[in-house]
Amino acid sequence: MAISVVSLNLNDSSVRARPADWEAFLYAAFECGINAFEIVGRHPALIEGVGLALQAIERRLVFVGLRLGVSPARDFSPDGMRHLIDSVITRTGADYLDAVILDDPHSEELTPYALETLRGIRQSGRARMLGAGGEDDAIDAYISTGAFDLLRTPFSLTSGWKERLRLKAAMEHDMGVIGFGYHPQGLIQAPAAAPRPSLFSGNRANPLEGMGGYAFLHDTSNWKAEALCLAYALTEPSLASVQISVDSIDQLEALAAVSERDLPPGLGAQIEMARFGASAKPPQTRRA
């Protein structure tokens, strides 16, 4: 199915405490053109609110995913996963889930029997796709198995070759990819002003070191830093959707509107200069 380029994380740690609050929040998302959601948690208000919102739209037009193994109730056992999947389907009246996504599974956490259980759930139609996501290196092994249809992976303007090679591997295995973490924690606050460096001074071995930086994210006219970070992630062609997590409808509307905007001219070059400048590290010294 076609899913919106911006998707929404539905986290039960949110400020919404009643099913009606979640219902209104999802209606706002529908109006913004968002049709892809991932349920993260099992709070009754969240599950019931999703069920209420789904009654207002044709089921086939909405992508509903469920993340498994979320702390503190982290459970990758066959019975635990089966129970949660069946419970969410029943309580939301969704008939099926478009995806169940394992949350950062480590290599020793998912037994062959658990994986076989998930395959059976997919074969039965209760979940149409199996996914895995996170930042642990074990994700690379899960991609290579060919057992999963969907990858949930961090991607941002600071992502290096490790993340980009992971995207390439997922595409080679015909996996759909959902990105998250588009607004890195270290870039949320505006940095202190610093003298503007020059190519004719500084480290001759690494002339880009110290160049640019990410201060421009907070100085670009008519743009907020988070919106710029999201706009950059949306330019990555291998991502089917970029996941956002917001508390207010105003923030939801502002970020959803980013998909209709183009990056300001020259910003791509600034991002690349900042990224390579940040990755230029001084040589390591070893103790004899």
C-alpha cells in the first residue's frame, strides 16, 4: 500500500490520557495526510483511541504497525508476542496489523521458535509484514536473514556510512524502510556563536575540520531546526516514510507540512560540509 512520507509514533507515555484525546489526535493526523502509525505501548486509552479513530476510515487506507519488546515490559517470547498482537487486533477492531516490528532485538533475544511464531502470524494474515528496528549491530544480521519485510532505522543529517550502508542492504533485500531519529539530540539547542573559520587557516591535513558546523539550522529564515532536519531526511530516496513523535496538534501540523516544502537553496552543501567537518577527528595516539 502507499503510505504517507511522514508517519506517526503513537507512544503511550504521551500527555493524552483518554481515548477521546487519542481519537482527536489521529483525526488531526488524517487531515494532515498522514495514514501510517506505529503503536508503541499498551495503555488502554491509546489502544481504545486508535480503535475509535479507525472506525472513521476504511481499514485498507491506514497502515497500523505495532512495536514489540518495548521496555519495561520487554518480551520476545512466542506466547508474549502472540498475546500482545491478538490483544491489540481485538481491542482496536483493526482486523489485522500491517506490521509488527521488533524493538532493537539483540542477537540472543529472538529464539528460532519465536521467529517461527512470527512467521506463522504473518502467514495467518494477522500481521502482513514483519519488521525489526533499532541501532544495535544485530540489526545487520537480521537484515541478512531475509526473514523481515520492514526495517525501522535511525537516519539524520549526521548519519555516516554505517547507517547508509544499512539502508543499501535493506533495499537489496527488498525491505521497506522507515526512518526515525531525524532530529539528533545534539542539534536540538542552538550552539554558541563561534568565529567563522576559513579554508586558508586551521588544519591543513583536514581543511574541512571546523568548517560550517550546524549553527545554520537555527539561523535559516522561515525554518525551524527540527523542520530542516526532517526535510533533509525526506530527501533520502530509500526511506518509505520518516517517523515523527509529537505531543501537540500544532507541532503535528507543522511537521506534516514539511513534506510540501523544498530544502532552501545551498542547504545540502552546508549539511555535507558540516557532516564531513564533524567527522574529521584528530589522529589517535597509542601508549607504548
